Amino acid sequence: MSVKLSTRQVGDVSVLDVAGRITLGEGSSALRDTLREMVNKNQKKILLNLGEVSYIDSSGIGELVSGFTTVANSGGQLKLLNLTKRVKDLLQITKLYTVFDVHEDEASAVRSFA
């Protein structure tokens, strides 16, 4: 199964729900393209919901970092929500857990943009 992306608005925050695998090729390029589109539409507050991500490889981690940079360079914020244990462990091993603003529940994550 590859990645499935869907976007929704919660107030002025754009929530990108990600499900499946973020891996080299289709998964990571779909994520990259979607994040770029959101930035181009001037969506500055982006919450990446990773609760349904079953697997992420080094390329997927690279896309998270690249997306974070793209959004930050455009004056926006990218935050992560609902990390699975595997994704959380990966971010901790790679020391990226401290780079991202990570939240456990959507309501507090949305409030954190204010």
C-alpha cells in the first residue's frame, strides 16, 4: 500500500492526514508535492497527522525535514500529530524529534498555532 493524503481545515490550520507508507518514490514525492501545493496556496499553518502511517523510510524522513524547511522558509509552521511508536522511535534515533513540534492530540496541536 502506498501513501494516501487528505487535507482538511480546522479553523485557520490545514490538517494533512497521512495514511500508509512514506517511502522512496511515490510515497515521499506525493507528500512533497502536497506540502508544496499547500505552501503555494499560502497555507502557513500545517499540521501533519501521521497517526495512520504504517512505515517510513529514510527517504520519508528526508521529506518530512524538507517539508518542514519549505514551510518554514515561506514563513509558516509545520507541526506533527499522532506519531506512531515506530515513527516516534525513528525521529528520536535521528535526533529529529526535538526539531519538530510534536503533539499527541489534535485540539491542543491546533491551539498551539495561535
